[in-house]
Amino acid sequence: MAQFAIYRLDGHGLVVDCQSDLLSDLRSRAVAPLREAGEDSVAFSRLNPCIAIDGVAYRVATLFLRSVDRRLLGEQVGSADEIEREIKAALDMLI
């Protein structure tokens, strides 16, 4: 599992793994859900960086960051490495 990998979370759509690779031995991972860019809950752009996946615009909903058992993460479908700085800035703003 790699930081900023995008996974399918069974029954909950797509999530971005925000957890440092230094903590890869833990059974849980800190993930932020991806929400469609037009949703009101993710309108504040600095807190919710935008990324396109298969032509669909999503926002990384850092406000809804949560911990999940890594066994629940499905297949990796992409990477958010291209917006690493924006995600880290959003997490810094949140915390």
C-alpha cells in the first residue's frame, strides 16, 4: 500500500490513502473519500483538492478522513501522486 494510491472501498466508492508509508506495518490506513466535484459537501476547493479519474472530476474530501482496516481496500485504480502537495496542504489546513 502506498501513500496517495486510490482504491475502491467496498460499498463506499473511491478513497485516497493519505497515510505515510512509514506506517505501512499498521493494519489500518487513513483514507479520504473521493466525492464528485459538484457536491456541496466538498465545495471549498483548498480543503478538497481536485483530481480527474477516467474523465470524471472528483475532490479529495479531507474533511471526511477516516481510518479503515487495510483488508477492506479493494483494487488500486489509480494514484493521486500528481496532487500530493495539494493533499498535504489540505491535511495541514484540516489538522
